[in-house]
Amino acid sequence: MSSFPVTQAMLDDALRFMGVSGSEGEETLEALERKVSQAFSRIEGIARPLGVWKRFPLDVDGVRNLVRVADAFDVESRDLTRLFARSSECFLLAVTLGPEVDRQISLSQRVDMLEGMALDACASVWADAFCDEVEKEARATLSEGEHLTMRFSPGYGDVPLATSESILEVLDAARRIGLSVTRSQMMTPVKSITAMIGISDQKEEKKDRGRNCAQCALNGTCPYRKRGDSCGL
């Protein structure tokens, strides 16, 4: 799971994260695409991806908009109670690319800002792609008639960022993959993801899995929305 081919969609996502709109001149766009391709190659060489996931019982209180995971922690969230309405269990997962990726991004930003931006964007895309691989591993354990909801991460919609700390604690992620949370709720290593996925008895329609700007916690600060664009997620 630590290595997989870089797709055109991943390249496009990285360029979008860098603020490339496609309106740049052909030569500029080609140069940026080369920079992103080189950054992905570098990430592949320095990343040490690790992931952990586990299945937990789930209680959903739609009246109080409260989700309880394995009597371990509660999340007050209207988005989650709606998403997990038909779920009695869930997967919690966490992935990280390792500390060297953070270090190299920081070093690159001091020397060449564009290279640092490309490395940062590619690391984010790589982490999300690796998260997809970990989700596939969990999906393979489902029984007949079980289906997964959309993957939902803390900080998205109305799910508090602090939920990451609870997820990491029940997964024993600090010991197992070296992933923890600072006092300011920043994950360390930074290029890491935590998420919750409901296990439902009903297959979602494609429209139910879609994400949109109205759901996003960044709707007031998102750099894409400020210029009338979206991140594409």
C-alpha cells in the first residue's frame, strides 16, 4: 500500500491545491506540471506511509445530533448523525506519511517557495490517495449486505477538529504509527488524516456520497471559494 501509480487526477488535484486555474500560458502550465511530477517522485522516495483502522460499535442519537463510538467518545454533529443514520458500526482510520515529509517540505519552502508549494500539495494528495488504499483494506472485510458511507474527517462540515484526538486515542495511533495531536489540535506528522466511515445496511446513492461547499467548515476561509472556484471534492 505504500506505493501506487500517480494518476492524472492526482496531478490535477495537486495543481489545484497550488492555485493553478488552467488559465496560465501553455509554457507556464507545462513547467508547473513538470514541477508537480518531480514533487510526486520525491514524495514517493521520502514518505513512509503507515495506516491503522479498526471497527467499532456506533450509537446515533438523531434528536441530540450525537454520535457515540464504542462508549469511548461522543461527537456532537448534525452531519455525522445524518450520514450515520442507518449505521450501527463504523470504521475509524488514521494514516500518516511520516515526519520526513514534513521536514522536507519545510526545508524546500525556505530555499524555493514554488518547490515547497508543489511538495506540500503533492503530499496532501498522496496522503488522501493512501487513505483510499487503507479504506479499501477495511472495505474488504465487510460481510454481504454491509455497505460503507462516505468517509468523513474531523474539520469537515460541523465535525470538530478535536475529534481527531479521540480517534487517535482509541486506535492507539501514537504507539502503532507514530501519529499524535498537539495542544492546538494539529496532527503531527502534519501530512496525516483521520476519518470515520459508517457501516450501513443500505448502499448509498452516488449523490449521497458527494461533497459540496455548503457542507465544508472552510466555507468562509477557503482560497478556492474566494476566487469562485472549488477544490473539486
